[in-house]
Amino acid sequence: MSTRGTDFLYKWMASNVPETAGADIISVAELTQKLFADAKSIGISSTEIEEDTGSVYEAILDAIVHHEAGVAD
């Protein structure tokens, strides 16, 4: 289990998922690739992130959808 990976994911999303991000496949895929690149640059693997959180793609999509609905603030 990796608390470090989970913490990175949620801190990264708070700083990098713009309020204007669309919930379309390309936007979410680009954000997912950027997250993995940023994680790799500081020594965190995709496996380390996803072992506790599941799919990063789904986590980012969920954050965008809930923000659009006014839930996340």
C-alpha cells in the first residue's frame, strides 16, 4: 500500500486539474499522462499510485464531473 502515491494523486489533482477541464476522453487522457510524467520525475510509479486509488483516469474524470456539478470546492 502506498500512502505516498495516494497523497501525490490528490495533491496533484488539486493543483493541476483546471476548473475549466472538460470531462471528454482527450482532456482526461492528457491530464492522466501529465500526472504519470510528473510522478515519474519524482520517483513515484504508476503502480504505486494506482494500488490504493484504482484507476487514475477514473479518479481525474470523477474530480472533473463532481466539480462541474458543484460538489468539489
